[in-house]
Amino acid sequence: MMSISKTNGQPKKIRVLHIVGGMDRAGAETWLYNVRKCLSKELIQMDFVVHGNKTYDYEEELTMMGCEFIRCTHAGNPVYYTASLFRALKKRPKYDIIHAHIHYYSGFALVASRLAGIRALVCHSHIDKLASMGKPSLMQKTYQSIMRTLINKLSLAKVAVSQNAGADLFGAKWKPIANDHIIPCGIDITKYKINLDAATTKKQLKLPEESVVIGHVGRLERQKNHTFLLKAFHNARSLNPKLHLLCIGQGSLIDQLKLEADRLGISENVTFTGAANNVTTIMQEAMDGFVFPSLFEGIPLALVEAQAAGLYTIMSDSIPSQAEVYPGSTVRLSLSEPVEIWARHISQIDGSEKTGRQMKALKAIKERGMDVTSTAEKILAIYINLITY
């Protein structure tokens, strides 16, 4: 049974600082937002280090929950960044735990934290980049080796969303033993309802009433492979003219992707919504299927959410098999396959049997501990173990 120290007979509040790049609506960030909602504010104080001066999507809501945001500038300069984080930590009441989520760059964050006198350090790998990187340069190999050494030496606990994500950041021989854990980011399954009416949501998004909507959710960056998605969709429409592509997310490639859609002659058949705060509703009410051709991933939340919504899902085989919560509703394709193969699978999506798939997927997500309540409890157990170690 877990226990923590008490002050005046009450459990001591655990002060945790999460080091992230930002808190926009994305997979790991959404999970952290939901973890904050799951855990008692009387037990856990969660604050965030973010990079830059912009206001992030979740910042206002998290601030209202009592979270503090600390801004570290010079994120592109390791020396200045480490010094900036060190000064920020020394100015504030001491944190019990530092939880870093910035992949290799976490090495610098852990150095600053240890210099500030904090020993309970957690490093979290959310992604596996190894499969897509090719052969790293000598400089890349040196950087990765140094960061991996710092992370492994300084972290009291290491967490990864999958075995591959852990091997990428912590080393090929890493295994989830002792204080090291594999914990996938969980989703909030309470948001999913069966038998919803799609008409209103489709109308709000200005989607053609009789269209078959192919969905995608993800940042508009290289990792998500949107250019390939547009090409596959273009070919799929020649087989099924009713198809319409709905892309949710924001990112630096938005203008480039709109130009590509125009070049392919499908700009009237593709909708880019930008960031959305009702992704779950859109998935359930507006989408008929889901395509996710990422170059590399950890366990992408959007993919788990799509299956929870009952969507037939096509994913690249670069995504860990653990992301298939209900294999009967998914198909894995290689990115080396001709785009016509992807197009044929996409063209066959019709939105049928969503309710049956959704019921089975939600049951599987709960049984496998991929709901946010289960994952939040596992993270809390790690924190309690560290402060009582």
C-alpha cells in the first residue's frame, strides 16, 4: 500500500514540474491536461515549463486549475537554456519532482534540475524516431550519446509510451524494470457516446452532406506525413468521388499543404480546420474513417481516440502495434507500398458498423489500461514511490 508523508495530519502536497515544449492541443499535451484533471489538487501541484512567449491552447484552463507556467527562453541554445531553467528553479519553492518530456533535450533540463538541488527526476519518452532517421551523422550520434548518458545517469525513473520509444531515448537495451515503466498516454473514455447525430457537426464544418469523410488529426509537420496522405486521398477519390478529407491540427506546413491540395486538384475536397477543442465530437459525429500515415510515433493518442470513436482506421506500419487497441477495426500498411494500395483501402471506407466497433474498442481500452484514469494512477504511483524512496 502506498503512503506519503503528512503535515499536520494531512498528506503533503507533491509539487511536480513538467518540462514540455508547449501546451497546445496535441497528443502528449492533451494527456497531461487530462492527468491534471484526474489527480486531486489537494495531493498534486502540477506546473509547466514551456518554451517561448506565446500563449498555449491549454494555458488558460490549466491556470484556472491552479497550475503555474514558467517560460524558458533560448530553447535553441543549450547553455542559455540550462542556465535559464536553473535560475527559474532557484527562484521558486523547491519542487519535489521534475518530469521532463522533451526527448533528448531532457538531458539539459535534468542537469539544471540537479544543479538546483532536485533529485527526484523523471524522464519520459513519447516518441520513437529511430525508424525514420536513417543513418545519423557523427554530430547527431555524439549529441544523442551525451544526452542518453545524462538522462540515464540523472533520472530516478524513466517512462516510455512503448518499448520502441524507450529504446530510442534510453538505449537499445532498456527494459521496464524497477523504476522504469511503459505507460501509454491514456484517453478520456467518458467523452465517448454511442448513436450520435452527425448532421449538425457536418453542417458546422461545412462538409458536403452526402460525403464520406476521411479524418486525420495531427500537427501539420513532417512527422505526420500529410503530403503522402493528400496523394493517397487524391487517388482514392478517383475510385470513390464521395470522399472528403478532414484534417484537424495546426502547424508550420499549412500553406505548403494547401498548395499541394490545389496542385492535385482536390482543394475543394479537403478541409483544414486548424486546432479544435472538440476533436472527440468531430470524430464521432463527422468522420466515417481515419487515416494515419505517420513516419514515426510513440503510441499516438489521436489513433487511440479514432478507434474509441468507432472509426475504421488505416495506419502506417511505423506505428507500434500496441496502438491497435481493437485490431478488428484497423489495417496496417507499409509506407513503401505504392500510393495506389493506400488509395484502394481508403476508397472502401463507408462509415458502416461504427457502433459495434466503438463498443468493442472502448471495452478493450479500459481492459488494457489505456484510459487516462488508469495512466494517471500509474504516474501518481511513480511520484509517491520517488518521494518516499
